[in-house]
Amino acid sequence: MKKISTSISTFKNLIEADYMYVDKTKYIYDMVKEPFGQFFFSRPRRFGKSLTVSTLESVFSGDKELFKGLYIYDKDYSWDIFPIIHIDFGKSDSSTVANLEEWLKLEMTGIAERNEVIISGSSPALMFGELIKALNNKYKKGVVILIDEYDRPITNNIEDGKGVKKIRQVMEAFYQMIKGYESVERFVFITGITKLSQVSIFSKLNNLIDISRSKNFADAVGYTQDELDVYLHEYIEIGAAKNSVTYGDLKQKLALWYDGFRFTFDGEKVYNPVSIGRFINEDYEFRNYWYATATPVMLVNQARKQNITVESIENAVMTDISYNSFDIMQLTNDNVDSQSLIQLLYQTGYLTIGEREEKNNIPTYKLVYPNKEVQDSFETDLASVYMKKAVGEISNFTNLIQNAAYEGNIDRMVEIIKGIFAGVPYDIQLNYEKYYQSLLYLTFRMCGMDIIAENTTNVGRIDAELISGIYIYVIECKINKTAQEALEQIEKKKYCEKNILKKEDGYKIYKVGMNFSTDKDKRNIDDYLYEEV
């Protein structure tokens, strides 16, 4: 079996060191087979964009032998060598406008020196244009431009309103050079996480083809189920034995944890390659691998600013209009609309495309968490936002709740929950039911239990349903009312009926009514009642 690497993103190094490479060169060929091409490709971080850029660099460097045995090797392609400008903004220092400009100038100068050409110019944009022209003049061939993580300077500074607008201006001028020197370019490929509508990539580069949501490139990165079976079959057999399950059972669990990313409306779902690789290299243990390498600090801060609720995520939808009109610069404003944040969650991979709905004859797609890894991890961070507590501190509480729920000790459960609320700072407590419902939901979710917020029944709505061991807790939340009213609503709406038959299997069902007081001297559970059904 070939070794698996999750840290090597240089195609040449991967092949020469004989690491496993899942053949994606069909998609490379589909882009390079024409004499000219300009493409944009967005995917979340750590999904294979940089490896794709590096693979293109090897193609345009004429390194045919690196591709022996791969799809593109025997195809009708000339393997000519072209001058290449490869810029990786993931390596940039964009902490200030001055630092970004200095870094860009050094990059342009370095590429010029390696190609033994001379360039001048007072700004990064002018130097970029001079470099394109100089390489074309020297080699008498079209220039290949490969830009990775083009939006990193903006996403890294999105919370600095004035600073990020200046950075955007620098980037806009820089990318405009691609349009200006289009006649001497052989190929352009730009990757990023988000589609920025106000950056010149989309306002000026009208020949740039966005393949991000093209069905033809749906699985250009990531692993499909078939690829897992072909390339990782032996590893999955070892993992099944290690986890004492069947091959089929392990595949199902892998899909639950790491599959589910869908980037086109009717495309195939893919696994995150980092998660799969780390799962194998970390002795086949199910953990949150991709999320740990792409912690969404910006997303968490935006969630805090927006006071986003669990309900707003569960009801998230997307249309073509909302996708195309997304503008990350809106997140620099004090008042951020929830739709902008939902779009950001989609584009960064924390939500993905679910089922199609028809609303007013406009194709609408539900956005969902792609898998268990992403949902568990993001909701943990969301709980940290709600409570203003470190994740480790919250875990201490949830371990205690988990034990109490499993034992059927409702009094102890409520006592711990009250302790959590007592520690929530006053400035983030909100006087509406959804805040408390979301906090309760996130607390139980962190315990690893099954809970469904606003679970639909055949009569009405339910606030929460918690299943732990042999116990089923049907929970109704009220604010500034009484626990008795909460219990009465459970009874009136017959929330417990759908679980009644489970009593025959040994389950115990409890109705739990809680009231949250927003009185400044309480700001906590002040009343609760429970009854066994």
C-alpha cells in the first residue's frame, strides 16, 4: 500500500516520494486541452486546491513523466513548456496594506530573477503587468498564471473595516492586470474560498469561467465513494479490523463522519481528503481532523456579532440569486444580516447543499451540515460563543450532564444547566426564547446526545427531545411564564405520543417543563417540573 500524506501539496514531491495520489488529472486535462483558458475554482480550506494548482504547474512545466499511469498521460496534449507565474496568497503577510504590498513586490521580483528578466514599477499591480509582459517577450509563449487562495488577504482582515477596504483596492488593481494582458496569456487558474463580488476578478475578468458549481467539476477535489473503494480498500479493511466492525459498517461510519460535501446542486458528494488521510494515519480513530486544521475564527466572531441561533442554521436555504449576490464585504458592517453569514458558512464548507425545494418557482436548496465532524465541531464553537467560555470549560459541564441524563437524574441535570446559565455574562443574554432554546440545544449536543430542536410532530412543535440511554426527555422551554404551563403544552400538543410505543422496548419517557426568567436578579431557570409518561 502506498503511504498517505495530508501535508504535501506539491504534486512533484507527492509522486516522486511515491505517496498515494487519487487521480484527478481528467479535470486537469479538461481545462488545459484548449489553447486558452481562464478558470476560477472555489472550495473550502484543506480540500486539495493547492495540490490542483501544483499539478497544473507540473503540466505546464512539461513534466510528462510525473503523470505516467494517470489519465492525462496518454491524452492528446503537447506537453509544451510555458513561463509560469505562481502566487500563493496563503503565504502572504497581509496584516497591513503596506506588508501586503511589500510581499507582492518581493514575489514579483523573485519570479523575475528566477527567469532572468528585469521588471520595474512603483506598485505591485504595475510590477505584475511588467512581469507578464517580460516573460512573454523572453519565451515567445503565452504566460500561465496560477493564483492560490486569492481571497486570503481579505478574509484574514474582514473585521478591520477600513483596513480591508484598502486591501481590496490593492487586490483589485493587481488582478486587473490579468485582464490588461490577456492577449499574451496561455492559461489562468485562480482558487479561493469565497466568491467576492466586489473584487475585480468578477467585475473586470469577464472571460473568467467559474467552475466552482459546475457538475463537470463537482468532484475535482475530495474523494468520492468509488475512489475510496478503489484507492483505500486495503486501508478500510485494516480499519474495520481495528474497530472490530465489518467493512460495510466502517464505510457507513466513515460516511457519517467525513462524507457529505456537495458543491453543485446535482453533483456527487465527496469526503474531505484531510479527514480520511488523518483517520488512517492516526490509527483509525474517529476524531475531528479537518475542522481542527481550519478553525473558523472569523466565522465564530461573526456568529457572535450576529447572535446566530440554531434555528437560523437549520432553516438555511440558498438560491442562485443569493449565491451570486453574496458579498463578504458586508461582514465589515456593524449590522450583518443573517443571510450573509449563512452564505459564508456555505462557501467555507461548514454548510453544504442539501435537498431541492420549490418556492415561488425559484429553485431553492436547503443548506445542511455535511457530516458529524463539522456539525459537532461548529456547534461546540457556537456554544462557546453563547456562553463566552472556553471549549474545555464547557466540556466539564457537559460531561456531568451526560452522566445525569444517562442515569435518569433530572434534578441533577437541571442543577448543572443552572450552573451554566449562571456563568453566562449579562451582556450576551437576550430576552427571547430562541436564545435560551439554542443554548440548551448546544449544551446537550456537546454531550453527544440526540436532540432535535423544534422537532415537528403531527400536531405542533416541540422545543427539544433528548434521548440518552433508556431515557427519553421531552422538554418544553418557556420564558417569564411557569413550568406548569410548559408541561401543559406538552400534554395539550401530545408531544410524547410519537414515542409511546418505545415504552414497550424498555424506554422511560419524561415530560420536562422549564421556565427561564430574564429578571436581572435571576437570568436563569427559576422553575421546573417533570413527570413520567
